[in-house]
Amino acid sequence: MEEKIIKNHGKARKYVADPIDLIRYDVSNGVLRIEYFVDRKFVTEFKVSSRSTLTKIDAVYDALDNEYKELFFNSCFGKLYTVRSIQISPTLIHNLLIRRVRSENTDELWFCLENKQAARLSFFEFMLITSFKPGDETEYKNRIVQNGRLFDKYFGDRDKITPSRLYDAFDNEEEDMDEKYNLGLACIFESVLRAKELNTKIDGHILDLVDDLDLFNEYPWGRKIYDLTMYAFMRSWEDQKERYSLWGFPLAVWAFETIPRIAYLFRAQLQERRLPRMCSWNLRLTPESRDIAEVLDGPQLRIHCTLHASPDESEEEYVRLFVSGPRREDPILDAYLHEDVADGAVGEEQPDDIFEQVRGDDTLRSPVAQDEHEESMEEPVDTGVETTVEGEADVVVGTEVGQTVEVAQEEIVDTGLHTLVEGEAELAVNTRIGKTMEDNAEKAD
């Protein structure tokens, strides 16, 4: 059993990390132990599903005209459009939840992995990932005009308006794009961010809130959505059946940022460096539960206990507005907050900040704006071979370059960090390709 010495109120105590230990504190013999919420051997085979429906983002977006598509993309929910293709992995979330341990701070989620390392999901990490505005809801709730206009127009009663009825109202509105847009925002909140069972009532404030778009975009959604997530993941396991569903915002991106080997397992491609962090990931595989468990229980697994704001993030409004609330001292888990745990297995040299691995155009644009941007970049370039478009000239003069890329895509390249395949291999041979392109350009001249 692995031991480490930690200090608590000036006294050194022995800390024993026991995989299944239901004793939080044993002061009599000076031993502190981690307490898991569940005995993993009884819940490993649970069947879990997710109620967060990212496909609803596409359904809403596609139903809007270009003016309202742009309005949505620039709204406080607009960055969700970039994560719509992420496949939510209930098995990943389940494997994390069965490794959750008790903390003195009930508004934080802590997970202890088999190698006796702990990782934290607090409101701060959640905010870095999503960029939803932090703040106290109280002031904003008092500004909501509860006139019930949308309730009365589309539902006629308030007894039980379910997500299904809300989705039907959105689909059936074909004349008034203003109203369709407002209903669409409510649909995204209910299906992606709140995402409870389809037979439950929708949030009592959401229809009045989307009826005031200025207030809707100012609203501190970060705290509200984080609280919904915490509620979903802190439910008691005592009444759980062998099948259960999750709701709230998905934990996948947090896991990729915190446990890089999980990102490698999912082939979660880190795209251009974009903020917030959820906009930089794109899942490519959906591993089975036993493969996820094997990574999480790996004896040499290294993780980031917590996330830190990068210099670019520190300039963002959602970070500048963040105010850390009071925390209770946790003599076990707080020890991990002061440890700088590098990513990767022992002996590997990997960047401390996974964001520093990539560079690129970090501008997020809606599809409408992206089309306009690409058109503006299409200026004729005289390559000496044929006239083409800027950015494509170096490809036209290089049949050999195209062949090099094709070969690179078929290779499996060992980068020293992890194995990359298919399109990612192109990055690993970037130097070779770049040199070939330069040689071909000289030949064309």
C-alpha cells in the first residue's frame, strides 16, 4: 500500500491511499485515508447513457436563416456549435464516477486513480473548458420579466411543459424567425446543457429568459450549468439500477485536458489552438469500457491535478470575472494541489501545457462567416506554372508533395510521445514535406 507523508496543521501524518476504503479519517492512529463513494466491483458492469444531445445544436442551427445563424454563433451559446460533433462517451464518464472520492468541498468533484493520483473538477476548471460566464444568478433572476408570453403563445398552460413539447413548438414555428430563434435557444439549453429526462418539466425561467436576448446573453450561465453538472454527478449510488442515464454538460473535454492518455486513447485530435478549450477537441474513436479502465488504472499514469489559465486565457472576460469562493481545508486532497505532476509515463518528455503543442488560426467563425473569409482569401497567384488560389499554389507545383503527404498519412509514426495515425502523421513529417515543397517551388521558378 503506497504511503506519503503530508502536513496538517503543522503535524506530519501518514497518508495511506487504499483503493476501497470507507474510512475518511482515523485520527486515533494518525492515518488519513481516501474514501471512495462506491465499491467498483459492484458497478463496473453498469449500463450508462447520456441525455446530452449535441445533435440538437445542428438541428437548431440548420433551421435558421443566415441572419439568425450569425446571431446564434455570436451569442453566449454560439461556441457550442464547434463541439456539436464531439461524441459523448457515457462509458468514460461512468469510469470516472466510480473513481470519485469524498472531499471536504462539496462543490468540487475529485477522482482518485489506481496510481494514487487525484484530479479535481471545480468551477474554475469547468469555466476554462466552457467559457460560460461566472457570477451570481440572484441579480439576473430579479431582472427576468415573468410575463409568460411564450408560454401562453405556444403551450397554453404551464402544468407540465416537457422538452418534447418544446422541440415540437420549435419545429412547427415556420413563420416568425424571431420566435423560432428564441425557442431554439431554449431547446439547446434543455437538450445539451440541462439535458434531463424527456418527461420532466423544462426550466421554469428559460422561456421568459430567451424572450429578453440582452439579458439572456448577459446571464451567468457558467454557475447555473456547473451546478446542474454537479447535481447530476453527485447523486447517490444506493438507488442506482444496472442501467442509468447522465445529464449535465459532458466531462469528456475535462478528461482530455487532465488525463492526456485518455485523449490519446480516444484519438481526440487537438485542433487549432482555440479558446475556450472545448473548441479544440474532436473525438475520433469510442473505446470500450475495459480499455478506458486499463488506462485509468495504469501504474505509471500521470495526470494534471488541476488546470491553470494560460496567458491568453487570463485576458479573457470569463477568467477576469472569476472570483474564487471559500474552500474548506482538505488534509488529504489539498496535498495534490501543490504537486506539479507532468503528463505522460515515466521517462517521457512531454509539454506541461498540452495547449503548447499546436499553433494555428485560432479565430472561431460561423460557417457563414467562414465562407466569406475564404472568398476574400481567393486572390489569383502567379506561380509560374498555372494560375490558382493563394494557399493552393504550393500544392499545384508539387505532385511529389502530394505523394509525400499520402505516404505520410499511411505511415504509423512514433513521435516519442504517443503513436499517431492517418491524418495526424502529416504533422509528424512536416519538416520533410516543407523541404520538398521548397524544392519544387525552386524548380517551378
